[in-house]
Amino acid sequence: MTSVSLRLASFALLVAVTGPVEAAPGDPSGLWLTETGKSKVKIAPCGGGYCGTIVSAPGKALDANNPDASLRGRSVIGVQILDARKPDGNGFSGSLYNPNDGKTYSGSMKLTKPDTLEVSGCVLGFLCKSQTWTRTK
């Protein structure tokens, strides 16, 4: 057997034993513009998944609808709104805080294209609303 044939046979044996190699999902780390185009969220690795923090928002950007009255005067800038630490198919699941209504939802996120992120929040596990966020700089 030639050296090339031996390498090909070794590779074929490795694939047969370990199975096909799956591509790793894309990395959603970075800065994202929300669907409305008014806020930016920084997504970074955390706890085996990803977390997202608001880095810019329009107007006074207060957390006025927070269920905790003592937090209603704080800025939403710096507030973690996405906690998606559990790998889930092609994305991650966890929770999503919506400062517009002050509620936390079960949530998920998945990278649908290198610069497109689908973020969903659900009530009762089946009433869901999704947004498409766009990667920005």
C-alpha cells in the first residue's frame, strides 16, 4: 500500500468508527441590533451557552416595567436580558427578559445565518413570539 492509500484507508476507518463529523454551530458572540433597530445587545459566552446584555437603547431607557419596584428607575443599559446556557438542537435555550413589559419568558436563540439571530420568547411553552436580530459593529 502506498503512503496516500494508507492515509485514505486510515481516514475511512476513523470515520467508520467515530461516525460523521458534525459542524459546530456558529458562534453568536458579538453585537446585535434588535428587530426594531433601536437597541443593541452584546452576546458573549457564559456557563456553556450564551448571555446577552443591553448595551444601547433609545430615550431614557429605564426599566420602568420591572416587577421589582426598586429597579424601575434603573437604566436598562447593562441589564442581562438573555440567558441561554442550555444547548438545544441548533441553538440554545433558557430565559429572556423583556424590559418593555417587565416579564421574563422561557426563551431560545439560534443563529440562522452568520449575521442573523432568531430570538424567541414563550409563555406556557407554546405561545411564542420571535424576533430576528442582525449582527452589527
